[in-house]
Amino acid sequence: MNQATTILDASQPQRPARTVFSSAAFHRIQLRHFILFDVLPALGTLAAFVSLRWLPLHVTDIVLFSVFWLATGLGLTVGYHRYFSHRAFTAARPVAYLLLVLGLMAARGPMISWVAMHRRHHELSDRDGDMHSPNLHGETLSGRMRGFIHAHLTWMIRHDYPNVARYVPDLLRNRDLMRLNRSYYFWVAFGLALPALIGGLVQWRWQGALTGFLWGGVVRIFVVEQTMSAINSLCHLVGTKAFARGDQSRNNVWLGFVTWGEAHHNNHHAFSNSAAFGLRWHELDPGFWFIRSLGILGLVWDIKLPQETKIISERRPGT
Ligand SMILES: [Zn+2]
Ligand SMILES: [Zn+2]
């Protein structure tokens, strides 16, 4: 594959010095996003469980939840995270755009903002300026609790906005990517409407559309949101530290499968450009399985992996 088939420009001009912006306009957008895609899905999930009495779960709802959970989760971990943030592999254009659309449907924010915040997280992990570290609120039990709640949820209500010209110049240069990124709200709405439509058609009744919307849309958004938040909170607080990198990132092997591989978070901080987050056979990593499958099909290539000797030499004893 030649360069013309890829969408990311590898050249890196000098970075602007300003790191973050803070303004009332940004904070209004952040609050609105938090209410729409964190508070409402939580309330909607509660409503979905309460309504089970009148709207029993149909097998279609379980399938819709599972398929949309997996597709949008892969959009985040493979698309937003491993491809756009870390360039852990190179992708054919259609694959890159598909990953972007799936990530947008997850309702975790536009890709440009997500990647800028994430690159800043790696730059300052667990130090001043890391927007969602759970470790900057003191060593006491109450400090730890406040840190957890901050990292898991409340940081999203109001935070500094990273200077995208500094953090994501490679992405800003791509007009098609930017145009798609701007249609964020359309794709979130599409991700809610599609399971409703499928549920209604399969069951051929309005009730099917409603439960498809709830389980394939609202509950799925809530579960994906909680999963990604747990990487910020739990995976910087508890778990195994296989590699010492000066931050508090941890591995939680037992969460590997349900987080699409994201819970091997200490591995990821240690080898951030690696396409694989699971580095041992029992560190389940569905995100990497997906990348490897795309690689076999010739749809992605240049899949980056750390050298085995480096992994062995840098692994902390007993981990
Ligand atoms: Zn982290
Ligand atoms: Zn990362």
C-alpha cells in the first residue's frame, strides 16, 4: 500500500507552546455533553431496568446490545485510541473512516477532542495537568475516594481544553477527517436510531423499536461510558504494575475481555505505540484480535508491537 491510501500525515511541524484553553463557552459545551451522554444514559438505563416489568427483554434486544456494544467499543479502542491517538498501525482509508464513525457513535465526544485529551494524558500521566488522574487528591482514604469520583465521572463536567493545534496537528490537516468529526451529533443520533429501527422491523411492532432504542442505544452508551471511565479511574488506582514508568497506570487482567483489551493499561502506558495491549496469552485483548484480523485481510498494515526482549527485560519481577 502506498502513502496515498492512508489518511494520516506523518510529518510533525513545530508544536505551538500553549497547552490548554479554558473559557465559559468550552465549559458550557462540556456541561451539556455531560448531561446528554453521561447523566441521561444513566437515567435511561435505570428506566430500562424498571420497565422490564412491562417491556420484557426480547432476544433481539440482547443481540442489538451486544453488537452495538462491540462495534462502538472497537470504534473507541481500535479507532480513537490505537489508530488515531497512537498510530499503532496504518489503515486503508475506508477502514479509518469506518473506525471513526463507530467511535463517534459511542458518544464519548468528537474524535479530535478525545485524541487531544488522551495525548495530554500520556504526556502528564498522574501529574499536574492530567485531566482525569485519580491520584492528585491526597493520600488519605477520602482523598482516594474523591480522586476516584473525579477520574471516573466529575472531571468531565468542567475541564481545561487542550490546544488541538499542539496535540493533534496530524489530524487537523485532514479535511475529510475533520468534516466527519464535525458530524459527531448526527452519528450519535444514528447510533440510537439504528437499533430502534432494527428492533422495530425484526419484532414488527412499536414495542420492538422502543426496546431496541433502550438496550441497543441508551443502555449500550451507558455501559461503554462506564467501561472507558473505569480505565481512567480504576486502572490508575488498583491492579498490577508490570512496568515501572513513573505513573500509576495498572493492569487488571480480569477486565481484559469486557474492556476490549483496554484494562491492560499499564502495558499500554509502557508501550503506548503498540497495537496490542495484552502482552501475554492470558491478557485477553479483543481490540488486537480485531486489528490482527484486519491485517490478515490486508486492510491494515505496519502493525506495531514491542520487541519481546524489551518486554522481558523491562518487566518488574513477579508480575
Ligand atoms: Zn492512563
Ligand atoms: Zn493511550
